[in-house]
Amino acid sequence: MRNTFLMLLVFYAQFSFGQQTLDIDFKTASAILHIDLDSAGVSGSIGYTFDVKNKIDTLKIDAHKMHIHKVILNKKPVDFEYNNSQIYIVNQMQPSVDNTLLISYSTQPKQTLYFFKKEDHFNVWSQGQGKYTSHWLPSFDDVNEKLIFNFVFTTDSNYELISNGDLTSKIPGKDGKTDYFYKMKSPMSSYLVALAIGKYLKKTETSTSGIPLEFYYYPEDSLKFESTYRYSKQMFYFLESEIGVKYPWQNYKQVPVHDFLYAGMENTTLTIFSDRFVVDEREFLDRNYVNVNAHELAHQWFGNLVTAKSGKHHWLQEGFATYYALLAEREVFGEDYFYWQLYQYAKQLKIQQEGELATPLLDKKASSLTFYQKGAIVLHLLKSKIGDNAFKQAVANYLNKYAFNSADSNDFIKEVDVMTSENLEEFFNKWLNENSFDYEQVLDVLKSQSTLILDFELIDCEVFQSKCSEYLSMPLHPKIKAKLVAQMPELIKPEHFKESHEVRLSIVTRLNTIALELKPNFESLLDDESYIIIEQALYKLWMNFPEDRAKYLDKTKRLKGNNNYNIRLLWLVLNLNTVNYDAEYQQEYLDELVGFSSDQYHFETREAAFGYLNAIGYWNEAALQNLKSANNHPNWRFRTTVRDLIKNLKNNKALKPYLEDKE
């Protein structure tokens, strides 16, 4: 009977736990955890301190698929119920302060904390955004529950461990393990708890305002350090000044990790980002970390300091971070870059609306494009409407008022209303609550503010075909020149190959049939500074001039390309399809291509390798095994591509037995 009563209470609690933050104030969390790299396991305990504000009968902690060994409430063991998602402690408690709760547990998390290997070394990292930290740490899925976290981690001494806050102590043990003590000073949501373990070195600088800045890198990437973290300190200074609120945490760290799910994640004091953005000077041109760097830094204010109360108000985090990142990039790259990006956002949103996919900004199921890019555009329109000073002061007031707390869109709107005499009800209703996206209004604003956007809209070969040759000979902005080349590739002349990177990229992308008189100029692109342009040029030349394929392959034989191996992968496939070229090494090249599909490489490289293997129809046992191993990769886009490919390959009777799951 007692167990039945407990389960009824738990059943009731599942419908009332949303009120827990009203009745209980969790203040601190202190965890002592062992991270076992070989077993991909976490074990230890986490202790909470809390005040009870109103009489309660149940405590709830989120904890997914764990072994809960014991629960101690106010120093006494207590009974608990666990449904594999939440721990329920049914206990009558009166209003009181300084209560304690200790949970001892162990787990081998299937998500959120990922145990990868990079070149035979462990690379472990967390990704908790949303409500996922509770998959490796008993904590709170509710983003409105904020508390101060402190950690003691124990792990293999051969690795560095990075987490939130200050590393107050690092104590090597005699058993090949090291204890890391991390301490936060201010409260945050559980989803912002972070952990990264790997082979790292670091460099430390200090911001103008005195904040320690720590930049981590792989030992083998020391020569890529400057180009990877370029403009970091400048953008940190700019954002503090532009936002008008001092950076709110005790330090700021950045660490690249292998096979990260996204571009980056703004954990409090610790941004984790994809090592795809670890680039050298040449790679910087094709892909760099600058925007991601600025975006995740902006989140330290917008999302971490002030958190959106619910998914409906997610734009308060992503829209703000997108806009302030763009403001930081304007400081680095100039006005034209800034307005061009806003223009691209507007065009993307126009396409979304034309596809009848547009939703209100205040829709918890809105697309990322809506939350990020539309949110940024709304902020720019608001700033343009009420003026820079009023906008800046409203943002600062909003951050200061709700610091270390949560807010919704109305909270921000109230701060805006205080700073302007304009009635903004119609503005906010249109841009936050309506499905439609008024592209023409946005375009008018951008054209009024940017000569580039105005000229880009006016100068058009499709509208003024008779003037296109004249346009192409004029010293126009590279963006406009690239557009004209794309519109009229038949008018490309040798001199255009000497123009900007953007123009050359437009040429190599749009020109499929290469005229003989342009062949030398096109061949010059094999020496371009951009690996993307070289990749495109190699393919187009190989297709257009079969008699010179060996020459082109010889020239590019030793090029890897960007850190996704774009040129090398293409080279291997072209080589394998070139008659009598390196025929004695064909098997060696096939093995190399298969090797790129293994888990030693980033999932982008693996996906490209699988695509090429499928295109040439080469599936040996190693390739199929690599494909099967990718079937449960945590990146859902890659995983979906792999599963679709497996599904198609199963139609081949010879391959199907290798792809079936064996019991």
C-alpha cells in the first residue's frame, strides 16, 4: 500500500513540478565526479543546497537513464522513486533555509556527454543546450532554475580537463589520475554546465576590463593558433562596450573539440566549438571562426546572464547573439560586410516565406532561421526606428534588471518603451506575432543605410542586358561584380580572373563550359589562394579537357585542401576515373578513400567520402563497416544521410548481408 501511495504522489508531482521554482530555491550544486574514459562512464555524487519557500511534499531532480545509488536529505537517507527520467523524493517540508540534498549515482550517458577519439587520444565533450545536461548529471531541465555550480573532477592524468568557472586547484594523484577543482561565482542554468577533456595546450590573455581569456588548442595546431582565434580580444572589448554591461562572469575560455554537433556552444565561461574552425592562414579565407566566436561570446550576456523563460522567447537568446555577433564583425570587417549579411538574412527569410514555412518569432516551434536571422533583423529595425542611444540603453537596462535570472519578450519590450516616446505596439505585433515577413520594408531600410545594397539592387545584367559589358569593365564592388559574372558568364574575359576572390569564386562556380581562350586563365585558378576555388577549378578542367587530365592531377597531387580534405578527396576520385594514370597505385588510392570514411575523421569528411564511394560504386568490407559505425552518430543530419545510404545499399543483394544488424 505504501508503494502505491508513493507512486500516486509521484504521478501527481509530474503535473506540478513546473511550479518547483516557485516553492524551492536551489542555491548551489557541488559535484564530485570520476570520468572514466575507457568505459565512457561517470560516477560520483552531487550535493545541492536549497531553501524551501512554501510548504512542499515532493522534490524532483532530472536524471536520465542513471543508476541512483542513494539519496540523502538533510544528512538522512530517504526513500525515493526513480522513473528513469526523474528522481522524486516524497517528503513533507516546511519553509526552511539551508537544506541539503545529496545524490550518489553512476551512468554511461548515451547522449549529451560524448566520448570520442582523435588520433587514438580521447576527446570528450558535453553539449547540454535545451535540457540535456541531466543525461550525465542529476540536475534541472527547467532553464529557470539557476544555481552556482562547483565541481571536483577526477580523470586520466594524460589529459587536460576544462569546465565552467575558475580552476582553483589541480592535484595529480599516484594512480595516474588528476583531480580538477572548478568553481563558479554566479548562478546559471543547468544546460550551460560544460566539460571537455583532451590533449590541449593553452594561451592566456587578459581583456581590457581585466577578464582572463583562455584559448585552448591541440599541440599539433600551434601554427594555426593566431588564424583560429583572430580578433578574439578585439571583439571581446567591442561587445563589452557596445552592450554597455561588463562581461558578467569571472573568466572566458574557448576550446575546440572533435566531431562537435554544431558550430559552437556558449556554455557559461566556456565556449566549446567544432575543430573544423581550427584553420591556418590560407584556410581562413574559405572558413573561419570569427562569426561563431562572436556569436557564442554574445551569448554570455544573451542566454547565460539573462535566459529566455521558455522556447517561445528563444529569439531573446539567438536573435540577440546573431545581431551582436554581426555588430562585432562590422567592427572587424566594415560596414559593407555588416549590411551584406543583413541583406542575405532578409533574402533567406523571403525564400522561407515564399515556401509557406514562415512562423511568428514568438512560436516555440519556429525554425532556426526565424529565431536567429529574423530575430537579428527585428533588432536592427528596432534600433533604426528608436535610435542607437535609446536602443543601447534599453538593452543595458534589460540585462541589468534580469541579470542571473530569466525574462520573456514583454520584459524586453517594457525596457524599450521606457526609452522612447514612440508607440511600438504595432511594430512588435507585426514583427513578433505575425507569420509574414515584410521583405520590401527590410530592403528599403537596408538600401537607405547602405550604398552597396542600393547599388546591388540597381545594377543588374538581367534587367539591363545591353549595359552588362560596360558594367563588367567598371570598378564595382566585388559583390556586384560577382553577381554580374553569375548572370552573364559568357561575357567573362581573361582580366576578370585577376579580380577579387568573390569574382573568381563566381567564375569557377558558374562557368561550366570553358572556352579555349579562357583555358590558361582557368588553369591559373589551380594556384589560387582559396582551396574551394582550386577544388572547383580542378573538377571543371578535368571535365573540359580530358587530354590534360594527367597534367592537372600531377599539379594538385600533394594538396590536401581545407581541413575537410576537400581537394584530396576529389583528387582521389578523379584519379580513379582517369585511364592509365597511376594505375599501379589504384588499390592504394581506394584504400585511402575508404580511410577517409572512418571515425578518425570529422563527420563532414566522412560524409563526403561516403558520397564519393557510392558514386564510384566501391564498397569493400572496411567501407561498409565504417558506414555501419556511423549509423548512430550523434549529429542527426549526418546520421540521417548515413541511414538513407544504408537503406539504398540494402537493395543490392550482394551488400545487404554486410549491412544487416547481427544479433
